[in-house]
Amino acid sequence: MLTTWPEDGGPFITLGLSHTRNKQTGHRNVGLYRLQVFDDRTLGFHTQLHHDGARNRHGYDRDERMPVAVSFGGDPALTYAATAPLPPFLSEVMFAGFLRGEGIEMVPCVTNDLEVPADSEIVIEGYVNPGELRREGPFGDHTGYYSLADDYPVLHVEAITMRKNPVFPATIVGRPPQEDAYLGLATERIFLPLLRLVLPEIRDMHLPAAGAFHNLVILSMKKEYPGHAQKVMNAIWGTGQIMFTKGIVVVDEDIDPHDLNEVLFRLTSNVDPRRDMLFTEGPLDVLDHAADRFAFGSKVGIDATRKNRPWDGYAREWPRDLVFPEEIQDRLARRWKDYGL
């Protein structure tokens, strides 16, 4: 068990897949939640406010036992799926089967009615009493800061099973980019087509690693009417876990959102702060420390597009761009072709 950073509250399990089931709906959930090792029989069950693991916990009475199983290893597709921003009704096991092209064989636990992958290296089985809390943390987190200590449920261990000569997987998180940054980039690519089902005007999306997944989203889009960029910003703030986004930057469809130099150029040259910055309030990630209130604060959307359309309301003449190098245009054309545009 890793104790990664000097001020961590103790050793942590960092790559265990926590399996729970919603008592009302029967839907299974697999989440990648950190687990602090308190002693040889109890773990800290770090299920944050907005996550399905916490929602499942709230369906049980304070003194009722909610079964939990933590699996390690198996197909990496399930490890990724456990981090993916799926809706509550969509099983991570089913999503992993979609990604890998075939289903994942599941087997029953020995002490409860949950199921875990048959190819797991190690499985920890136990239960949580929702009303039993214990101080967990601090923990050197993917935000680049120590997430603050707080009270979370206690996972009581009832059984541990394993393969012969098991491999114990773990990951190190910290100031980005770390190993988990690549999971964020996978989410960016895999979920862009799904986001475009709701917002077809979006051309591309980038979640910079330095933004720690939920602090910054850069979007390129095709503007077609007044307030179009603002419409997209508000839609992002109302969609699944991308609602946590604290800053949204919107650029024109011919700008590559992965080219941060180009994005900064547009951000500094196309933006009038009073006109082009949209402020709102809403839910924030539990780990956000900048807001005055826990898990709630302000957000900003920045329209860094050109204001050269008649309906942009720009009274002056908008200057013409210098011609882009042909290789940039070719790269964008290839990317759009990949998206079927």
C-alpha cells in the first residue's frame, strides 16, 4: 500500500475498483475511489458527494450494511470505465464490454451478493454503515494539492480472495501531468462524439492536463447565431460530470483547441472582458479548494471567437487573419474527417 506524499494521512489503495449496487434500482456501479488503510480490518471509503458510490450509500439506513467489493486488476478497459463520466443507469461493466468488444465474465463474491470480474488479481469484500464516519486524508491528489481531511464512511473488511501469485496494481497521483492524465485524455476522445450528439456545433474539445480534468475545457465550435457560444457554455455546465468545469474557453471551428499557443493568442486578441466573459454559479468538484463554499462556486465562460459576423453586434471593422500555414489547415481537415465532418 502506497504512502506517496509526506503529509498523506496514511497508506492508500489507489487503483481498486469499488463495486456497489443501488438498493432502489438494482443498478451496479464500479468506481475508482481511493481507500485509506486505517488498520488490517478497516478502510476509508472515499465516495465524494456527486459520485454514484455516494448516491448508492444514501439509499441505505444509517445502521444498515451496504455491501462493497473492491477488485484489483483484470481488463484495463474496466479500470478506465470506472473513471468515465457515465450516467447512473449505464453500467461500467457494460461500457467496458463495449470498449473491449466482448463482455466481462463476472463471478459472485463469497460474503455478499455482489459480482466481481473473474480475472481479478485480488478482491476485498466488506460492508459500509452509512452512518459510521471517520476522518480520512489528507491525500496528495491529482489537483496538485493535498485534498483536505474530511469524514467519510468506514469499509469493514470481511474477506480477501486472490489468485495465485497476484499482482497488486497501484497508481501515483499528484501535480499534473501524472499517470492519471492519460485517463483524462481518453475521456476527452471517447466522449467527444457523445457530447456532439447533444451539441453538434462543437468541432473539437480539449481537457488540458494542467486543468486537472475539471478546471478547464477548451472547445472549438461553428457559430451560427447570436449567443451561440454562450448557449454551448450553459449546456456544458448542465451535462453530467462535465458540469464541474470551472472555466470554458470557446474558439472558432478553424482553431485547434489542442494548440495552446494558438488558444492563448485568440484568448488575448479576440476577447473584450466585459463583453465576452460569462459568469455563473453552480456545483464544483468536491476537491476544488478555491471556492468559498464546499462544492459550490463561480464559473467563467470566455468567448474567444472572432466577432466578425453581422449578428455579433461588433460596430467596428474586424481585422482579417493572417493566412494560416497550410500544414495547420491540413491537420484540421484530417481531424474533422476523422469525426465524419
